[in-house]
Amino acid sequence: MKLTLIFALILGFQATDRLTSEVQRCLALASDEKAGDEFTRPVRSGSIPALQQIEADLAGGRRLAALHRLVVQEINLGGVSYLDGLGAEQREEANFEKEWARVGALLAKDGPHPEALAAGKIAALRAEAEANAPTASIMREAGLEYGRNTEIKFGLFYLGSALGARDFVELCCGLDAPAGKQAPPLRSLRAELDTLQAQLLAVYRPPVSVDRHSEFIGASSALKEARALDAAGQRYGALLRYLTACARCAPLIDSAPAPSADELVKVLDAFAQRIQAGDVDHSIAQVFLEYARSEIAAAPGTCPPVSVSIATRSLPGYFAALEPGPAVAAAPKPELDVTLVRWPYT
């Protein structure tokens, strides 16, 4: 805990800052029992436990883990806040595509450009900004089809979620955490992504592929995002998503017995020392270290699966990704690109 607090001070975070204020704003929005309708009220109330966990992370000095958790709540609450704020005329089917176009213009005007994402900030902020910047346009495009093929309110919810994703990226770019160390030596992760995907496909067989289908979907989604970011040259975002994919794949592909709770803490402590040593900014790794410790803090004396996955896959994967990568052949041109679209709250 002491090392985490020291690291937070090095990052330049203040006791009360924009991140804390944003979490409090989200909690107030989620706790408003009078706002909304039968569709948006459950989304509001459903966000409260996650926001309380984020508050606990802030109190425990795990600010990067808090920020990492916050994006989902920003997107969901952005959707309900936008939808609840629309008038009856704006909810009419005849005006839906006009509103869709208006939100697109807002995103084009206000969205930060890739080269400006968290410029001069610690690596973790740039990674969060890069990884989540595409979400706004993806949510907006999904909203058009949802609105056309289901109910207008679902399409409008996605438009608000797009604005929430934009706001989260702006939050990352606006936090006061200047880079105080050298940038990490990032490179393409194509070889690592190919290897991890091959390992995942090797175990995608019944009955596990049926029994744990949602886990495979989550792991594949993170891999797909990491690959798209890597191909676009967004190295920080790609590394963040790759480490997420490592954590999601680990329970599916690793068969080694889990360490004891004491052993897990020792492994994480060793990584904490490695992260803070030297003059390289390892704050992307710090995100996952804090997340692992957050899960342990929520269940003291236990070995949370995600913490084990981070200790055995994500953190080793981070440092391996900073080493020179193997040569890889040119990627074949894809013949088919399949995108899975998530229905709200599933």
C-alpha cells in the first residue's frame, strides 16, 4: 500500500482532483432515484456498486485502477443521462437520424485527435485515451442500426453512450499527471497477439467452449481491439488492450494451480518494485497491478482469479512486450471481418 501511495504522488495526482470530482458526479447521477424511466433507472442503480468500488480504489490510492474501471460507468451513465435529457420531439422516430447526424458532428468537432491524446501525460493516461477513443464512433454507428431495427430509445441510448466515451477520453487528456520518466519503448504486438490467439483457439472445444462461451467472447473481443489498435499504430492503447486480453485468456488457457494468497501478494510486491525502479514510465503496468490489488482488497485473504491472471499473464506480458520482438511475416489480406455487437448490459 505504501508503495502505491508513493507512486500516486509521483504521478502528480492531488488529494482532490478532476478524477475524484468526476466519480462523485457519476455517483450523484446514478443515485438520482427520481430521474429517468423504467429503462434508464435500472442502469443508474446498477452502476452504484461499481462506482463504490471505484471510490474504494481512490481511498486506497489505486487511482489508475479507479480510472480504468470508470470508463464503463461513463459510457452507461452517458447513455442514460443523454436519453433522460431528451424532449418528446427528439425521441420521435422521424427525428432520429437527424439526431444521429448531430451527434456525429459533435464527435467530429470535439473528439481529440490521435496524435494529441494525453500528450505529455504518463503512459497510462495516453493508453486509456487511445484504447477508448474509437469507442465513441463505434457506439454511434451501432446506435443507428439499433434505432432502426429495435426501438428508437435503444438507438438514442447508444448515441449518449458515444458521448460518454468521448467524455472519458477528454477526462484522461485533462488529468494532471505529467510524464516524469522516459516513455516505455513500445513496438508492434502482432507476434504476441498471434500467439495468444492461437492458444485461445486451441482450447476452444466443447464442452468448455459452450460452458464458458461468454469468457471466450470477452477474451476474443480484447484481442480484436488490441489488434485493431496495433494495426493503427496506437501502441499505448494496443498494449493496454493486449494486457487485458492476457488477463481474460489466462483462466481459459492456463492449467497451473493458483498460488496461495500469501504467494500472490509476494508476486505482486515484486512487480511493484520492478515497476517503480529505474527511469522508465511503467504506469501501464501499474494499472494492472492496482487492479489486482483492488480485487484482493475487496476480498482479503483470498486469491481472486483476475488477480492471479494479472500476476501470471498480464504483468509478465507487459515487460516482455518492452523487449525486442520477433520478426513476423506480412499479414495476409483478410477475406472476412466479423464484428460482434454487444446488446446493452449483457
